[in-house]
Amino acid sequence: MSSNSGIQIPSRLPLLLTHEGVLLPGSTMRISVETARNMHLVKNRLLKGTSLKSTIIGVIPNTRDPEYDTEDLPTLHSIGTAGLAVQVVGSNWPKPHYTLLITGLCRFRVAQLLKEGPFPVAEVEQLDKLEQYTSPDEMSEAAGPDGELGELSQRFYQAAVQLVGMLDMSVPVVAKLRRLLDSLPRETLPDVLASMIHTSNKEKLQVLDAVSLEERFKKTLPLLTRQIEGLKLLQKTRKPRLDDDKRVKAFACFPAITVRERGVLPGRQFSLDEEGDDEDGDDTAVLERKVKGANMPEPALRVCLKELKRLKKMPQSMPEYALTRNYLDLMVELPWSKSTTDCLDIHAARVLLDSDHYAMEKLKRRVLEYLAVRQLKSTLKGPILCFVGPPGVGKTSVGRSIARTLGREFHRIALGGVCDQSDIRGHRRTYVGSMPGRIINGLKTVGVNNPVFLLDEVDKLGKSLQGDPASALLEVLDPEQNHSFTDHYLNVAFDLSQVLFIATANSTATIPPALLDRMEVLQVQGYTQEEKVEIAHRHLIPHQLEQHGLTPQQLQIPQDTTQDIISKYTREAGVRSLERKIGAICRAVAVKVAEGHNVTKSEAAPAERSLTRPEPREGGRGAPPDMPIVIDHIALKDILGPHVFEMEVSERLTLPGVAVGLAWTPLGGEIMFVEASRMEGEGQLTLTGQLGDVMKESAHLAMSWLRSNAKTYQLTNLVGGSDPLEGTDIHLHFPAGAVTKDGPSAGVTMVTVLASLFSGRLVRSDVAMTGEITLRGLVLPVGGIKDKVLAAHRAGVKCVIIPKRNEKDLEEIPANVRKELDFVTASNLDEVLNAAFDGGFPGMSNPLTLPHIVSKL
């Protein structure tokens, strides 16, 4: 051990081996501890120690490749750095590990390795002094007559001052570093600056091995010079370029320009291409130059010059002067010939779409097809796409991602509740307060003529005495007409053929057929449970953690918990409710974090940091280490309350006269229980549950078919007669009576319910069905098969009966869902009844020997 009179480190130090870099004296470094050897050091030395010496450890750079690291202790580097552990943070995500914040104190040489397990301990020899360093004059005298060390020190100091002077002094860190150059002893500058500038670990290791102060200056000075030359080259490449790019702002790129050079007041961002001579009221000359420089088509230019000529003859006090001036300003600001260049890199587009959205393969494929055609034909007109699907599946966000993929501007137009055609075409200038429509106003906002326009909720357009906005959209969304779209306010044609229009809707039922015919409809179906889990952990949970000021080190939601949230607290096609539930969990955890938050002075100076030990709290319990809060099923129930949805299918089908149907709604697919009961009466059929006319007709069809086939299926009434309705009243009910229901797809379910009621047999509890029926017992195809099948899968159903002609729709269902379900494709009601009852239905020969009915996909 050194005989210096300064502060000494312990002669025996535990050694921490790290692959992450080289810790130099005077610098601070975060080190991740994951290996078993280093984990033992943290647990047995840092967390259990009680004195200051227990927080001093030796940090040895491990030069061996971590991929080939084994349990054997590698050959130790002879020189390391004694460091003070000022902070210890633990976490169990994604696996148990600790993160140490260590400040380097001095160099040491490993004299002898005392033990290897459970963590290495060595006898060390201190190489640097821990005391007040000598002044520059004393150091120069100690260096000898030639003063070589003093000269090296002075050259290094001048280079450090030059390097700091090239940085922005308004940044607090740079200003603090400049003050440290004058206050720190010269001997510490090589280590401090070598840890801050861009150097490799090999170069830092050479600085660490430089025990001699003269050698240390010689090793570090070339690194400092290289950094200075790099900054000079960077400053040359960042010279101001005065071009027409409006995104380049003077304040952002040239902070050193004075207010007088800018010609504007402080605090105002001023674009380099703005006109500065618009000071007096009579600025028609400036306006005329703008009109001629707008590169507008010849018809628009003639109109503008005519209006400008009228403007020159008007006194400014006339009301029409302001109207004409506003019109000309709008014509100048419109992007007649300004456009962005599309990014046609298909590989980059695929990567960006995959990173932004999970699943949605059909939409991604359509975007890539558009990019591929644009590479072959540069004058391709923008397609008119319409995304149709339930809420919360990402229709709007996909439109935003498409704009990012193409490198275009994005503008969203909300059409929900719009009932005035002027919102689309604009007002005529004869009206007071007239303005352009949303299409032209959006083009003015984005500043280019080829943006991505998202027409949100196009199925919720209204109609009033002011006109029909859906009819006004016919011209906008027709590729053969929108190259000359005429807004009532402009009264000149504007080319919309390069605009990529994307409309979104929950249903096509309320979209006028003429408008629907002009759009390419892409169905966006709901997500499976597995897809929702993946979306939650890729996008929703990180977003909610950021929104609530939390980190993954404070809150973790395992996949099992996410599955419980999806199946027991949300039942939807999209992920909107799922995100709200995750937000509720984040708010509950934020309360816990705020109540027990212990502020860590991570940004304080190294001398002010200290390792805080858990202090005993009330009740005698010690505070646990800083570990994340993991949400399990118990915590989930405490935060979100009792389960909202339960798997009640088997419980509801315990009596004859109950079956499970499948329904489609604008919110996605749903399962639907159908119940029937009978009593003595006069043969009346009662229907309840807010049924539409189509469903009422389906009920009468089902009743008529069963009556005509009563003998075949051995169906009887209450008194044993062959007519099920003789002396009997039937009541057919669809629960959730507050919801209006209509459509033909419940026909097979009604037949099954009535057959179960008349035969006294139970319908299988794991079967759900959908399909339209005819009076002759045929099963006709229906729509929304994918949404209905996903709803059955969410409810735990194992077998789904669908029409034979809908078998082609099963290809759209994810493979994992197809593997977990049995599909029965039925062409007539005989096959439906055979599959709906255990052992088939009475009256049918060979009830379960129809191999084409049941198909396991």
C-alpha cells in the first residue's frame, strides 16, 4: 500500500467486473449488474454494509467478450478504479438485475487475489493520491528544469478551453464544465475529459493504464485534439443555406443571430423566406408579386389579376376591400404547384408500418401495392380508400402512419354530424362571413397539393335544409372529376388528383350507394385476444406509462394480467376500452408511487450523493429495495373491481329452449342468447326484445318450418298433439331488450331454440350459430363472419355453425383461432339441428355421419 499521507482507500476491495466501459477517476458511470458474481457483490456488500467503506468497491474492466463469458473468473486487468457506489436501483424486469451509479476515486493495482467466490476480493495498492493537488507552479517545479510536465499541462488546459468554447454556452452543462476547468486541479483534467469526449473503450483503457501523470497527458492530448478538429468540420458543414424550405427557422438553426439582423422582435419565429416589407396598408405591389410567383394555373391567374386590378381602384374603407384582399391572400397561400416527394422505399415502408401497427395485413399490403405502382408510374392518381370497421381498431392511426410512410403531410377532417354542403364546397363570396370549405382550408393548412386527407366518420354525415354533404363529396372522391374540383369560395378549379383520400366508417349501411361506389372499401376487422395482448405490450402500456409519468422500473403488467383484463373487463373488437383499463391501473400505481416516493438526487454533484439505506418505517418493517410494482390478479381486482364479464354460456343453457346466436354490430361481433318458453293458450307467437321487421319475419319462418316438419322431428305440443302450436302460446325473447335488433342471420338460432323447446332437449352449451333460413329449410349466407367468429372465440365457444356458402370467409380468420374452434358448414336446417344437439336430432337417419358438415380448420 502507498505511503502517501493523503486519504487512503481500504487495502482489500471487492471487485466488480464490467463489460460496459472503463470507469476513470473523477467520472461517474452507470453499470448494469446482471451476472451472478456481481449480483452477490451488490447483495452481500452494498445492501448489507453499514459503513462508508462498504460502499467503496474496485471496478475492473473485463476485456473478454461477454458472449463467451463463463462462470470461471477471467484474467483480471492489473489496474482498476476504486469507486464509490452512490446509488443502487433494483428491478426484476425483464430479469432480476441492479443498476449502480459509481463515482471513480483513484487508480489501484491488483497486488494479490484473495478469494474468487461468491465475488472476487483482492489486496490492492493505491496509485493516485486522494488529497488536495499541487498548484501548477509547484507541479512545474517538481517536473524539473525543463518544465515538460508543466508545458504539457498548459497545452492540455488550453485545448480544453478551446473545446468548451466551441460549444453553446447557453446550455447549463456546458457552462458548468467551463467553470470546472478553472476550479479542478490540472492533474484531474485528463481523466475527466477523456470520460466525456468521444473515445473508444480501448483508448480509455490506455488512459487508465497511464499511471505516470506525464504519460497520461500525452495519451489524452491527441484525443482532445481529434475532438476539436471534428467539431470544426461539423461547424463548416452547418453553414446557413438560404433556400425556400419553410421548415428551416432562423431561431432554430442560427441562435447567434442578433435581433437587429433578424429584423423581428425577440420571441417570434421568423421564416427565412417571409417578406419583411409588408408594413404599410397599400401593399398591392407586394401582393401582385406574390400572385405572379404562386405558379397557379392560367385560369386562376387571370381571376387573381382581375381581382387585383379591382382592388387597386378601391379605397381601403370599403367593406369589399377586405373581402377581396382575403380572397387574394388565400389564392396566394394555396399550394398550386408545391408538393412533397414520396418515399418509395418499399422495405422501409414495410418496417415503419410493422412498427406502428400490429396485424392489419390487408391495409399494409394495399399501401405497399400503391408504393410499388408509384415506382413504375410517377403520375398515378391518388386512390380513394375507405377503412370500415368497429371503433378502436386503429383506422385513424393507420391513416397517420400511411402519411409518415409516404413522407407526406397529414390532415384530418372530422365529418361526424356535418349537415351543410358548404362545409365541403365552401360558401359563395356574396355571403357575409363566407369562407372556403374544409378541403381547400386543409390544403392551405398543410401547404402542399399531395397530402394524405383523412375523412373521419364518413358514415355519420347528416342532411339538412342546407344541402347534403354526402352528395358534395361525390366530386371530391371521384378520380375522374376531382382534378378540377371547384370550391364555391374560390370559384376556380383546383386539382385534387394527387391527394390521397382515406375515409373511415364503422358501417357501410348509412353511406349513400353513389358515394360508396367511388371508394375502395377495406374491411378492418376486430382483433383476437392474442393480437390484443401483443398490441398492449408493444404500444398501449408504453404509451400509458409515458402519459402518467411512470417507467417500466416502477410498473410492470405481465401478459397473464393483460389476458385477464381483455377477457374479464373488456369485450370489444378494438382496444379502446383496454387502453382505458390500463390507464386506470397506471393512475392507481401513480398514487402509490407519489405517496411513498423517495426523491433520489440523481442530478446532484458526485460529492453530494450518498448511498441511502432503507430506513425502518412505522410498524417496524424496513423499506424494500426500489423494485417495480407488478400487477397480479389480486392487484387487478383491487384496482378495477369485480369482473365485468364472465363466461356464462354454459350457465345459461341449462334448460331447453335456449341457444346462442351470433350477431354483427358496428362495434364488432357479439354473442346473443335466444330464449323461448311455451304455455297453454290459443297458438299465438309473441316476440320481444326490440326486434326489427326482418327478425320478426325470420321468427315466423322458423315456426312455419317446424310445424311443417313436426312429425319428422317428433315434435309435440303440451297435450301431446302433432301441431306444436295447437293449444299452446310461444314466447320468443332476445335479451338486452334496450338494444334494437334486426337482420336475417338469427334464423337458424330461432329454429334451434324452438326445436329444443318442443323436443325438451338441451342445446349444446359450446355451440354458437348464424345463418339465414328459407321456408324450405335452406341455410343462406350472411355477412360479418369474421367478427362473429371472433366474438364466439372471446366467449369461450368451441363450435360455430355457419352457412355452407360462407366457408370461403373462414380464410380471413387468424390461424390460431381456426385451430381452437370447430366449424360446421350447413346447407340446410337438418344439418344445423344435427350439430346443435348431442347425438344428433331425432328423426334424422345417421345424424353424425355427414363428413362434409364438420370441418376442423
